[in-house]
Amino acid sequence: MDNTELCYLPATEAAAAIRERRLSPLEVVTAVLERIERLNPVLNAYCTVTADEALAEARQAETAVVRGNELGPLHGVPISIKDLIWTKGVRTTRGSRLFANFVPDEDAPVVERVKQAGAIILGKTNTSEFGFKATTDNLVFGATRNPWDTSRTPGGSSGGAGAAVAAGLGPLALGSDGGGSVRIPASFTGIFGLKPSAGRVPVYPPSPAGTLSHVGPMTRTVADAALLLDVVAGPDDRDRHSLPPAGISYRAIVQDGARKGQTKRLRGVHLAWSADLGYAEVDAEVKELAEAAAKRFADLGCRVEAANPGFPNPRESFLILFFNGDGAMLSAQSDRWRELVDPALVSAIDRLGQFSAQDYARATFTADTVWEAMRRFLTSFDALLTPTVAVPAFPVERIAPAEIAGQPADSSDWLPFTYPFNLTGQPAATVPAGFTRSGLPVGLQIVGRRHDDATVLRLAAAYEAAFPWAGRRPLV
């Protein structure tokens, strides 16, 4: 197997080959690090590469295999960690000059768990400052570029993770999603991304966005995401919102979902398709590709029906809840924060900080309204399908597209499908739906019932088995 194929080997296959001594951890890690060294100067997917540590861990992992030690489910498999997530002994800047030299003295729970499972950390992936915007650039490391077209953004704020996975710079990535930050870059880079149910994966230290923010896997295959979710899911007392164990194997569910005869298994599954949630402007090509992908579920035995949940656009309420956390956190950090952070973040905090405590309370009531609408809606449907993002990837120097479907667009108008489900806490994933005529990936979002991550993964796995995407790679 040549180095390129090694770099694109799914984590499930790499883990099995390492366990069976057909592949060495050192061989895999060396190949990926060489590819990072070659491509990262172009993509800027990684802001910190821990090459020496990764190679040392790969040698130790190889020794463990030779000795016949008990191996974890991710033994010897490379992984990247978003730069918002704490890593003990490794700089975690959060994309901010305020934290440019910050080195945590403890790991986040998810990092502890992937280490215990035997994964080898390659480094930290780039993000926007504190994950505040849905593109990936900051004043510390600059912009990340999309491997499908390096003049375009990979989205954000987990854009470094999305670019890395799509370009073969590691099969597994941990991202975070406070309003779409896993799903947006996964859609823009043509990979799979999952925002698990709120609390399914513990978040610590707490995010400024509070319970809006979830940690989730970004991978090229659904099985890899399920494997990683099995490792990182489960309660942790540091996150008082974390859920009890689900008592299931997500990888087993995905394996079942990908088996032949899935059409028969999905009979009776009732899916809603919404092209616009009743309020969104959507690029015509995105709508066409996403709708065609949604209709493919009918070929798998599902009943697909056009329907809207019926809630009004909760954008302003979401923004109030999201940015007030950033404002409170920054004001506690430094008297000079306005001088040091992204001017766009300062502007957003100033604008949204003008709202009163009553406005904040009304925003929480809006979240409850959206949840109630979705709860009622999904008594009639097993899941909701939508486009993931309203537009394809746009130029890297922009924070948002200037227009959508010929209409002038505000800075958050292109994200109408993601943030509602951070408000509700429901599981939501994006699968590749196809490519625009200019070769840019488009995603289809699958939103499940409360705590029903299993159905989201099962549907994604069935779709992937029937319409696989991982074989198509960017030319970067």
C-alpha cells in the first residue's frame, strides 16, 4: 500500500490491520505526518503539529502490538484535535492572541478518552477565534483553505479539522459545534460530520456558548465516526449536562445499517424533507443536490415527504445566546480584550450586548418554542432532512457570501439549517450530497429525535452504503 492510500485508509480498517499485525502504527503515522508536512503549508489545516510526540507514541504503540498487550479500539490510529479543545502539554490557543501561549495542564475528557483508546494525536487543527464565526481564520494563524478549491473557505469553525480529514491528513478529527461548526465544514469539504445529542459527549472546560456547544467526530466514513463516538461518549462529572451511558454500540448500529438488504430494514421509516425550513433562501444548485439526495432515501425503502416543522427563524435568539457568552468570558479575561481579538467579534459582542436581560430570557423562550415545534413534528416523522448549508463554499477572504439565490445576504443568512438544532440539542449529521458544477461539495443534513443519535447514524450508514462518497478525493 503506497503512502497516499495509507493516508486515506479509514480508521476502522487501520485499527483492524494494526491489531492483526498487517500494518504498523509507525508506518501509518509516518505517512500522515509526511503528507501534513507537504500539504499543510497550502491548506493551513493544522496550527500545531506534534510530530515528535506522535512518532514516539507510534513506536510505543508498535511495541505494545509486538508484545501482545491488550489494545484499545483506536490503538495506533492518528487523530487531530480542534484548537478549542484542551490538550495537556500542547498549546491550545483557541485561535486568539489572548491565549497564544496557553498550554493546559489537563486534557479535556474527550482527549483523555481517545488517548486511553490508543489513538495517536497528530496536533491541533485551526479554528476561528473562540469558534465565533463559521469560517476558519484568526489573528494568530491566518486562514485555512478548502482542499477542493484552495481559493475557497472550508467553513468553520472546525474548518481545520474538515480540511485535514478531506485531504488525507488524518482519518479522525474531533471538532466542536456551537451553531454548525462541525456540520458546516464537513459539508464544505465533502466529509461526514456529526453533532451528537447535547450531553452525549462531555464538554469541559465549559464553552462560552454553554449548552449550545457540542463536541463531535469528523471523518470520511460513517463507520469511523461511530467508532470514535463509542470512545468519547458517556458521562463525566466535569460536565453536569453529560448524559448517562446509552448502553449501545454506535459502531454496531452503523455496521447493521450498512449491510445488504438495508432497503427492507428501512421500510416504514418516515422522513421529512424541508428545502428551506419555511424561511430560508437557498442557492438553487444546493437545493437541487440536497433534494436529490433526500429522495434517494426512498430507494432505500423510506417514505420521504416534503414538510416543514413550522417554527419561525430563531436566528436573533440564537445570536443573543451565543455571543453573550463570549462577551462575558472576554471581559473577565483582560481589560485589553478589545485590542487583541478579531474586530468582527468585538462588533458582534457590542451589537448583541445591547440586549437586556429580558431579551436574553425571551431568547431562551424561543429555544423552547423551537424545541416544542420539533418535538411535535417528529411524532409524525423519524427524522428531518434539510440542506446542511444554504450555499457552496465561497471565497476564503469573505466571512459570508454577499448574496444567496440572487438576494442580498446578512452575515448569518447562509446558516439557517444548523443553529436551530443547537438550540434544541438534537443530534444532527451531514452526509455528502454531491458536487456543484464547479466541483464544490454539498451536504445533506439528517436531524434526529431527542437523544436518538442511533437513528441518525443508521440512516447515514445506509445512505453511504448505497451512494458511497469516500472514493472521491480532492486534487490538492
